[in-house]
Amino acid sequence: MLLEGKKLLITGVLTDDSIAWHAARVAQEEGAEILCTGFGRGLRLTQRSVQRLPQPPDVIELDINDPEHVRNLQDEIDRRWGVIDGALHAIAYAPEDALGGNFLNTPAASAQTAFLTSAFSYKTLAVALRPFMEKAGGGSLVTLDFDNRQAWPAYDWMGVAKAALQAVTRYLARDLGPSNIRVNAVSAGPLGTVAAKSIPGFSAFDKEWKRRAPLGWDPSNPEPVARMICVLLSDWAPMTTGEVVHVDGGFHAVAAGLSEDPS
């Protein structure tokens, strides 16, 4: 199996329609042992949703911006495994006033929160897990991205944070490569998760993807994204790092929809 014997941390599991939940499911089906995290009011949702995984894992509370929570996570990994082979970073948040077409009026504090939680947190997680990956002889970190080479309607400061996340991915790849730790991002097309539906104007993303993606796109199916995450967490991508892998039906590669009349 692709992940036989791997010990993985999966963050961001909320409900069983989340990308992280499906990544956890595929990882277990491919032989991995996993540990999940949840946070705040969503912790109980996480604890319930993991019961629907093939082998319900334990859930550790993790506020990635709280140093004490990060230390507790390290203590738990050390107690449980002593090493770790990989992790999915599926952590993102932007305050309401940082989304929805309010870009010019967003206060600095809200933009800072979006950056700290959605981009800087990848570095925080990487630094926390680095000693355990080094003990394992290397490892793989994967984050969830939404490609922001262009400005999107309503995405605003979360779009800026995701652009920063891509840069964080590259710099982490530079600094962790000597420890044989690979760092990549998966840029997924829009999926109908709880998090995505909270973004104003999400339905516009859905319609545009269906019109432009050469392979088509099903926003109700996270399986292709989950599979790519597991490939990157496995030993089948040993020389891939600093990369943004698109799993979007090919949307990013075309400039106009296939159904458009070129005349």
C-alpha cells in the first residue's frame, strides 16, 4: 500500500465533506496510522466526524497560533510515536471583514489574522514537526492552497494569504530540504466544504470551473484532491518539493472556457 507504516498528522478535519477528512480516509486505506487535530468550537465536530473514518483516530486540540497548544502536540507525538513521517496542513481562517468584496476597507488586524493563521501557520507546524521528521530520516509536508496568481471575486485578503502560503512553501522547501523534508502545496479546485461555503460568492467559483476546466469539475468530490495529497505524503514523490500541484481539472492551464465561441 502507498502509505504502509507511515505515521501522519492530519489537521483541519471538521466534517466528513472536508478535504482533510477524505485525505485521512485515503491515507488509512493506504496503510497509514494517523492522528488528527481540531480546534475551539469545531473540536466536537472533528471528534464526531473522525468516528466515520475506517479506524477512528485520536483527536488533539490544536490552536496553531497558541504556543502552548503546539508544545502539547509535540509532547503527544513524542509520547505516542517519537517520530512522524508527514503532515497535512489544512488550516486557514480570515475574519468576516477580510472577505466578501471588502478589500479596501479591511483593517490591518484582520489582514494580519488571515496571514498568521493561513500562511505563517505552515511554518509554525513545520518547525514543530521537524525534529520528529529528522528522527524518521525525513518526511513530507503538504498544505492546501487555492491558486492566487489572479485576484478572485470576494476572496480578498484570504487570497493574499494563500499567495503568501505559496511563498512559505518555497522557503520551507529551501530550508528543510537538507533534512530530507519535502514541502509542497496542493491547489484544489472549489469544493463544497463547510469552509468554502462560508466564503461570499462561492457559487461564482463553481460555475466558472464547470465552464473552463478541460477535464470538468465536480465540486462535491474531494477524492482526486485527497489522492494527490497522499501521493505527496508517500515515498512516490521523493524529488518533488517547493511545488504547487494543481488538482483543478486543468482550470489553471487555460485562459478561456472551452464552451466559449472564439469569434
